[in-house]
Amino acid sequence: MSENIPVYPVALRGDLDEPLSRWLWLVKWLLAIPHYIVLLALWVAVTVLTVVAGFAILFTGRYPRKIFDFNVGVLRWSWRVQYYTYAALGTDKYPPFTLGTADYPADLNIDYPERLSRGLVLVKWWLLAIPHYLVVAALVGGGATIGGNHGNNMAIPLLGVLVIIAAVALLFTGRYPGRLFDFVMGVNRWLYRVIAYAALMRDEYPPFRLDQGPREPA
């Protein structure tokens, strides 16, 4: 029997855009610098606007639509850049400079909530989300440790380890291992669900579920 999987209102998409260059991943950190500069400023704005939205939800039960669309756009832009670079390496197509949807292998959408709980806004981002923070820290922050035994150890995030493996596979075979890509997508999907919840965009608690693959489960 097949199990019906509830659809979470944060939809993360990443279509593996093969064929991929064997070597371009070596310089994507450099090519993406213009995006990093713009996103730094945009995330400062997101932080301020999320506080504003929190007060609006507290007093009205609604997330201001223009702020919501802007914040979703920054998340979407961030995901496209991360998909191009070292959160996935899923495409060699350069990300567009836009908050809106685009003809690109990666995309993100969050359903706009007509009403939000006034009480949850006070606790979900710092208290209720703690279990997910621990999981995300393990998936994104935990990983291999390299170095000596004199306090000079350097931890490589688990997601980073997975993407490094994919990069090495691309370098020597020209192909991205399919199962590895599906797992990388699952980690990123979990991360963005938690970000959306902590940013007060939805009241639905993120599932403890690693939904792998390029698209959301149907």
C-alpha cells in the first residue's frame, strides 16, 4: 500500500541540469560573488522586515503581503544561487538577478497564509523550532573533521562533504550520482522549510521527513 504524504506549503524544486561541466565548479565561488554582495544587502532587509511582519501578525493575525512576497523572493534568489554553487552544484546555468520566478532549473515557492496565529509568532522561531534547528545543524553543520590534535581541527559540513563527493564524481566521470543528488535535495528542502517556519511565513510545523528528489512529493 502506498502512503499519502502531506504536501507542505513550502515547495523547493531543483532539476538536475545535465550535462554538467567537469571543472566549472572550481570557480563558481568566484562567479557568484556579485550575487553574494546583493544577497547580503537583501538579507539585512529580510531581517528587518521579518521583525515588522512579526508585529503585524501579533496585532492583526496577517503577514503583510508585500513583505511576504519580498521575503519569499529573497529566499528564492538565495536558493537559485546555492543550487548553482555549493549547496547542490545542480546546474551550470548562471542564476538570474531577480526576486521573481524565472526560467531556471531551481525555484522556490511558499503559499501565502491568509491568517496566522498571533500566539505562535511569539514562540515558534526560538522555542518550537529548536528540534529542527538540531536536525538542521546535524545535516548542514555536522560532518567530517580534518586537522591535527592541537585545536586546529576544521569541521566540514555534512552537506559540504556530499557536494564535494559530487564534485569529484563530476571531475572524473562527468556525471552527478543520482542518489547522491536526491539526498542533497532532501537536505536543502528540510533546511528551507525550517527557514520559512522560523521566518513566521507559515504556522504548519515542518515535517521530520527527508523528502528526497528534485521535486516535492506528490
